[in-house]
Amino acid sequence: MHFVGVGGASMCALAEYCLLAGAEVSGSDRVLSAATERLAALGAQVYRGVRRDIIARAGLVVRSSAVPLTDEEVALALALGKRVTERHEFLAAVAEDFRTVAAVAGTHGKTTVTAMTAHILKECGMSFVAHIGGTPVGMGNLTVCGGSGELPRELFLTEACEFGRHLTALSPDIAVVVNMECDHPDCYRDIGEVHETFAKFVENCPYVIVREGDEIICTGAHITIGEKCSHMKECAYLFSSVPKCGGGQTVTVSSADCTDTFTLSYAGAHYAEDGTFAVALAVALGADMHRACAALSRFKGVTRRCERAGRMCGAEVIFDYAHHPTELACTLDAAESDGSRVLPVFQPHTYTRTASYLDAFAEVLGAREEVILLPVYAARERAKAGGTSRDLAFAIERLFPECKVHLAVSLDDAWNIALSRAGEYDKVFFLGAGDIYDLKAEVQGLDDVGG
């Protein structure tokens, strides 16, 4: 089988799964990466460009959601009469090979919750396969545990993405919905359509875990997660957190049966909530709650999620995948909760999202002393009027004239501006879901005094 766009997080995990299952695998992408190198080392034939001989030999062609039907290899496969399927359809087919499927959905945090749960299950000695949309520290985005030399078929843990309503292709036995917002305005007209899609995702699922207040999407049995306040809520799991001396937080989680704690090395109520979801899911899958919490305290995080990368002119450098206004606010507020001065370096992701949430982005970023904006990472889109970084800069300057906005023209330009300003701050955050992460290599080349 052949994967077009094989370097993507989900695609490379699925390709690796097929290799482990004994299939002959090939893949292509515009850019080769560490992920494609790993696949090649495992025995896949990976390349850039177009190979007619490879397509002619493939029994099945799987295309990334970012790859259109007009792509040269996809068009060639169709012309040759090959079966072509999209990533989410193939993921659903893989899930059918397992006795139990647990799917984690949500606008924000699904990668972290999936990774946390996989870590807990691994630490608890359970047998499973996990498909994760990021790379947890110490694990791959395809994680296989147990099976005695063969792929285990007991449990499949996977992310479920709402883009293009793709999550509805899955029929999970256990579903998690961490939260719901409209992150893909190119796919949804409003939050009502988002709710309808999540409701369809869980409608036939016998066991659903949702955030308190989001039960509106559930018609059957479900359990809820909520933050413990002065008045007790009727939730199956309640959590509260306190900052740890020196950074991070200690989270207390309570169920009807017991109360326990886990620690995280990063701040933010959203991470405390993610951890509670992971504990609840792990318990639903058979883990002991005490062991789950102890395991979660040893969780080292996920790349691009509050990832510490080094120092720049004395300031701590952190990379984060945040690309929606809510995510930016949570990330920056948590970073500043210890009194730190933070310099955001932000790469907007897609013109549609930038245009749709222009003022919301400006409200978050403009509340800081200064911000560095990179050009929009287009992903699957063409340039759109009203959704450029310059439009965002104008919006910030209109709403927050005291905020200094630096409009970078490239990754290198953004890096140089950050290098010139980092000495005034405690932390520099590189934010976005595009290729801004390539700047991590520049951080590693510094000597902690600015290069």
C-alpha cells in the first residue's frame, strides 16, 4: 500500500502500523523528515515526487486530508483504477481490527489526553495499540504495547479529529470529548454544526466521557468531568490543582470511589483537566486509579505542547502548538501565572481561521507588551483577503495601540527579531501549528547567551 503525504503525524503512524502488520509499504511527501526517515529504517520505500512504478504496484493508495484529488500521484492512481481512500477512512478500517476502540475527540487537548492515556496504559502493563497525533516523550505516535511479538488486537486507542467531520467515520466503544469549539471555520458555519458533529460521533457509543456542561451532545449514558469549586458539582470526576514550588502543579482528582493526586511539570488548568480525562479513560479501560495517577506523574509531555527547547539571551524558549485564540490564551496565561514576562512569536495557521477569529486573536496577543507575527502558514489554503498576518497586525494595533507588533517576513526574520528582544523577557514562546517548529534547531545552536 502507498501513502501520499506520509510525513504527517497520523499518516506516518498508520504507515508504521501497516509495516508492523507485515504489509509492503511505500510513501511520498513534499519534504522528507525524521518521521519519514524512521519509516524508511523500518522498511518502507519513501521518496519525494512522483513514482509511476510505485503507484502501479500499489494495491491501495491512502491520501492525507491535506492532499487533494488533483495531486499528481493521486490522479495517477485513479487513472490506473487503483483504490484510493482518505486518511480518516483508512483509520476507521484499522480500528475494525480491534475488540475495543477508545477514541479521544475535542477541539483542544485531544493529542495530550491520548498521549497521557497511552502513557498510563503502558505504565500499568496493559496491551494496546495507540495512534497519537503528536509524539509523546519516550513513545512514538504509534505506540504498541504487549502482543508477545505480534500486534495486540485487544485495544485500539486513537485520536478522532473533527476536521471535515472525519471523526464520524469511527464507531468507538468508549468515546471522549474533551471540549467543543469551532476551530475549522472552513468546515463549519457555526458552533451548532460542531455540536451536531460531536453528537453524531457519540450517538451510538455505549460509554462517553465529556466535560461538565457538554452533556448536550449525549443522548445515552455518559460520565462527566468537572473542576471542583466551592459548590460540589454532580460530576463523576472532579479535579482541582495547586501550583508546585518551582513550577508545574499538583492535581487532585476525585471519583465516587476514591481521591488521588498526580503532578504535572507544566502549569495551566487545561492540562489539569486533560490529565483528569486521561485518568478517567484509563480507569474505564481497566486501569487502577491509584496506579493511573502515579503513572501520570511520570508523564514527560508531548513535543510541541509546552515543550522547553533551551534558552535565548537568558530567556527560556518554549514551543507550543497553540493556533486557536482559546489555545493561545490558555498557554500564555499559564506561562505568565508565575509572574514571568512572556514574548509571543506567533505563526497564524490558515487564512480562513485567521480571518474568522481576527479580533479574538488580536484580543489575546494585543494584551501582551509586544508580539512577533510570522506570515500565515497556508497549509491547504490559498491566500485570502482579510486573513493575513498584516491584517492581524492592524487589528492588534487598532485594539491595543500600546502593544508593539513586529511583522516578520520569514522564519529567519522572526528568529532574528526574537533574538534581539529576548533579553527583555523571562520566556519566549514560539506558537503555531505550522513550520515555526523548524526554529527549534536554531535554539539548539545557541550557547544560552544569544549565539
